[in-house]
Amino acid sequence: MRDHGGDLDRAMAQYGEGDWLDLSTGINARSYPFPDLPARAWTALPTGAELAALIAAARAAYGAGEGVDCVPLAGAQAAIQLVPRLGTPEEARVVGPTYNEHAGSLQAQGWRVTQVDDIPGLKGAPLAVVVNPNNPDGRFWTPEELIDLAHHVGLLVVDESFADPVPEYSMVRYLDRLPEGVRIVVLRSFGKFYGLAGVRLGFALGARALIDPMRRMAGPWAVSGPAIAAGCRALADQAWQRAMIAQLARDAVRMDALAEKAGWTLVGGTVLFRTYDTGDAAAAQDRLAAARIWTRRFPYSDGWLRLGLPGPEADWARLETALVPSFSRA
């Protein structure tokens, strides 16, 4: 089993049950208000027209041009598991450290995976993966840098699971302007920014020659009726999106100030998660777990700890009390 955030079962097995505050993921705690769904979303198979409406909403939300194809899937994770089947297994390179499912899914399909420190190390790879912004350190690369890179790899996969708050970094609006022979697939997550991870919805976007095989591999009804209905509503709600981006930016500043009081140093992150060098991640996680607050450690770092951002004020107060006890008494 590859380690992930959201592993609350492990937290409870190690520290006991209770009213846990799970900050171990980058899922928005200020979720989109789940809409009332029509009964047929639950009782009937999705129609072609309903699926087309979802695709249109995603294309508009992500700025896809006319020549960009799009396939809805059961989360970005489903797309990650299809990517290795887009070519014959040989060498793949991944910029890391990053979300470990990319390497894991490629290796499971017979690819030899090499982790590199930055995008220059990807050049020459038959298949290259960049998470942009990166999880967990928040590094990002401009579309111009990635387009240049794509000229030097067989297939470039850009995972934009955390790109909703920074649309200016997205590759999607450039996909229909790529020169012939430049191959890029962009993966998008719905659940993280909209805080509806349980809906299981994501998208792959790119040229039809790349997206059509993913559509065939996914098969019919790859996403549920409720996911289609919720996705259509949320992806079209530009007012909510703008307000949430502003709110998350304020929350990230607030989290960084709190971490500074605790003596932690910012490694990086996005407005959906922050990663800090705590000096001793095991001790820091233990201290917060004693207050039933779960966080994300990484096997490759003794110091790094990642936290999602709390939503309700009660959760912020709970984190402040556990993290900086003197702060709560001030």
C-alpha cells in the first residue's frame, strides 16, 4: 500500500478513536454547498446529453479551446491509473518528491520510473510527469516552461489537481496551440478545490488522439449521475470560485502565521495545503494527534509536515490551542 493523506483509520488505530479533525489532505474544508439533485441523478444511468453538459462546463471552467478534448473520470486518480496505458512501458520520469500514485501506477503497468529533481531532468523521457503546483512543496512551472519541455519528451503529463486557485499556471488554455508532435495530457481534480472529494470526479484534457483512448479504457458511465449534476453546478459558479480563491488566500496567510508562532519554517504549498519543516515531524504529528488532529508526514523527510487548512472557526481555534498553547491563552 502506498502512503497517503486521509488515512484516518491509521490515526485511530494508533491514537484511539474520537472527534478527529483531519488536516492530512489538501481537500478544501470550505466545500461547495452540495446542491439538491434531481431524482434521476440517483435512479437512472447518465445520458449522453448529461455527460456532454458536464464536459462543456469543465471546458469552460478550465479555459479549453475548441480543439481540446475532455473526458470526465472518477477523480484525477482514475486518470493517473489510465496514463500508463497510453504507451508501451519503457522509461518514465517524474519530478519529485510528489504525489506517489504517479510512480506507483506507472510501475504497476511495467514502466521503469526515475525520480528527478526538476524539469530539465525530464528531457529525453518517453513519458514525463509534472505535478503543477507540486504536492507537497508547492513548486510550480510556467506554461512556457512546460511547453518547451514537451518538445523534448514523448508524452508530458501535467497533473493540475491543485491548480484551480491559480488558473494562470494552467496548461489547458494552451493545448490547442501546440505544434504538431507535441503531446501533453492535463489532469484536473474536481473534489479538492470544491471540497467534494467523495463525489469522485476529475478530468483529462488534451488532443483527441490522446483523450479518445482514455475514454475507451474508462468505459461507459465512468462518472455517476450525482457527480455529473454536482459538477455542472459547481464548475459554472464563477462567483463562488472567485470568493473561495480569495478566502483560501487569507486562510493560507493565517496558517503560516500560526506555524511561525510554533517555530516551524514554511517549505511551500498552495492555498489548499501548507508544508512546514517542523524539525521533528514525528514529534509534531504526535503532539497534534494527542488533540485528535491528523496531519501528513512523508517517508523521505524527518522534518516535513503537511496540513490542510481548517474551515470553521471552531476548527481553527482547536488547531491554535493544540499547536501553540500559549497563543490560546493570550
